[in-house]
Amino acid sequence: MQKEDLLLEQPYIKNDQVAVKDWVKQTISTVGENIKVERFVRFNLGEGLEKKSQDFAAEVAAQTSAKPVPTPVKEQAVVAEAKETEQKEETGAGMMDCKKALAETGGDLEKAQEYLRKKGLSTPDKKSSRLAAEGRIGSYIHDSCIGVLIEVNCETDFVGRSEKFKELVDNLAMQRGDILSKPENIRERIVEGRVSKRLGELALLEQPFIKDDSVLAKDLVKQTVAALGENIKVRRFVRFTLGETAESETTAAA
């Protein structure tokens, strides 16, 4: 049984005494035209991705119960150097910038990272290897003729719920809904569903941002990475155009 048939056989969510297929038949009788469920897709956030498992309560308890132990001067120097190295590897900033950031924040790594981010010295590309399995699923409907569903991942649900991240996802969904700026041959291949996964990713991230054509969509993602301090990945998206053939597949970003 196809997934469309499984949908139609379910009880209608607003009235479980009626099956979805019966609701469709009632609508056919009302409007006087044939109605067919052509296709649909469902995304579950982070499905298929390994997520971090952390006991935050235990972590906080351990941090609050830990007592600082005086450190000899030589050991302090070694610790400071290790922190600077870790900070450099984590952010991609220069060693002198890391030294200054740690000095300004009393040796606190997280505060130092925040300091570097605000100064624009933290490199977004350094975060690209970090696990991103949280995030948000966004959608965009244009004039009931074009529909887009997109999944964008970040590292924590806290950032995934933030307004800045939500704005990014909404903008990328709208970006994917706009094909007017693409060359005609690329537009046709996308609409017909024959575009490759890699080309589909490039068609989204390499095109000028719909609200500011002086930057590319991928630069918008990098700016948000720098602002929020987390790795961000455009994982997958699907675009439906009313009446097109049902051959197109969900595009997964590499």
C-alpha cells in the first residue's frame, strides 16, 4: 500500500468518526470536481542522526560541588597554554587573540569564545565538523502553487528555538521557493526533478540571497554560525510545484 493510501485510510484528525478518504469524497460532492492526493512528504527533526546524550543536571551538580584547588605557578602556566591552544583549535582565531580573550574573561573558555565571537575573530568554518542534530523544520508556501519543506540543523535545541535561527530557516525556505533568479536550464531541471543532490544543494546555497543579492545564501548561513556560535547545516529540503510530475525526490545536503 502506498503512503498516499495509508493517509486516506486514517481517521480524520478533526473527526475520528470519519476516514480521511470519506472527508475527501464529501469535499468532492461539495465542490463538484475530482480531488486527488498526489504526494506528500514528512520530516522528523534529526531522524537518522546521532544526538548527544548529556545529563545536564549531573553536570551542573558536579560543577557546583567542585572546589577550586590552588595551582602552583608553573602548573598555572601549563594550564594557561593548554587553554590557549584549545581556544585556538575551537575558534580558529590567532594565538594572540586567544591570549587576550582568556585574559579579558579570567580564563573562562566559554566566555572567551563569546568574546572572540563578538569581536568577529571566531571562524565559522572551524565549527563545521561539530555534531548538529537539533534545529528546526521550516516551510514556505507561495500563492498555493509552490511549497517548500526544509530541515536545518544546529547543535542545541536552545539555539534551535532562538529567533535568529528561526529567521534563518524561514529565509532559506523562502529562498528555495524562489526560482526566478536561476538560469532557465537549471530551473527546468529542478522543476522536473532531474537535478542531482549536489546540484540541488548548490542551487540553494550558491545563489544570491533573495533579500540581499550582495551576499550568497551560504554567506547568510556563515553569518548566523558566527552570531550564534554553533555549527549549522542545511540537511535536506523538498520543493513541490503545483501540477509538476511526481518524480522529484527530497534533496539531502552533503
